[in-house]
Amino acid sequence: MPTDKTNSISFRVKNASGSILTIILEPWANEYTVQPGDELEVVERGGDPVEQIGVQAEDAKLIFFARTGSIMSAWRDGRELP
């Protein structure tokens, strides 16, 4: 998680299933896999405070829709993923 938490929101996603979970960050279409038992943190910084962050669940996917003007990133073990 970034140290500057000004105007940021984070979601900790734990894969409690027995299958691989795919996390997708839109509108960039960045995809990350979360193995069973592992965690991933999704962090959004900035964005229009009036808008809501969207989250859509599909079979083995969670899709996060960022707010206008924001930057969304994925973190694992305290490090930002590419």
C-alpha cells in the first residue's frame, strides 16, 4: 500500500476459494491472478469524489471500475505490481 493515503481507497481481496481468481482493473484491462489462499490489495488514488467505484463479480473474476481521473493499482506483499 502506498504511504501517501491522501484521497485513496483500498480493497483487500482474499481468495478463499479453491480456484484461481482473476482481478481486472478497468479501464486499463490490467489483469492479476490470485492463487487460492492468497491476497491482493487494490488501491485507487484520486478520482471524482462524487462517483462510485464499481465492482463486478463474474465466475472466477472480480472487475474493478475506477472513477474518472483516478489511478488504480494492485499490490502484493507491500509492493506495487506492474
